[in-house]
Amino acid sequence: MLSVVATKIRTSRDGGGLNTTVGRIYEGYLLSEPVVGRGMVIFRDPNGRRMVTTAVRRVLTTSETHVLYVETENSVYRLCIGEERAAAKTAS
């Protein structure tokens, strides 16, 4: 599971108006890195709330190790990936 902070940096909708979701920050966990052709899912809290995007068109890497840009059908996100965590811990 990957800790992630996703910032929406652009929308693809042509409306000419200001989109209030640009600049919005989504903080949570990815089960795996984004895959072209599938929606990206960010789990935002332990109660099951999540953010699901439209299908990913492309994933761009940068020279920064933990930064990705993900273009979906409707938007572009900047992902800052934190450290990997165990998916589940068993109680003793």
C-alpha cells in the first residue's frame, strides 16, 4: 500500500469557466501504482471512503523519485508517493 498525496492540477473539460476542484488535495493510500486503462483509486480513510478517477491515459515520471503525474480522461494529478506500508497487520 502506498501513502500518497494527490493534487488535481488540471481538468480536461472545456467550459471556459473556473473549475473549483483544480488545486484540490486528496490524501490517502493507493493499493498499487496507476495503470493505463484503469481508474485510479485513492482510499481516503479507514471507513472506506475513496476517490475513483476516470481511466488513466498516461503516467509520467519525473527526475524526483517519488513524484508522478497521472493524466486521466478528465483530469491531471500530481502524485507525491510516501513510503510503502504493510497492507494489513495481524494482532497478537
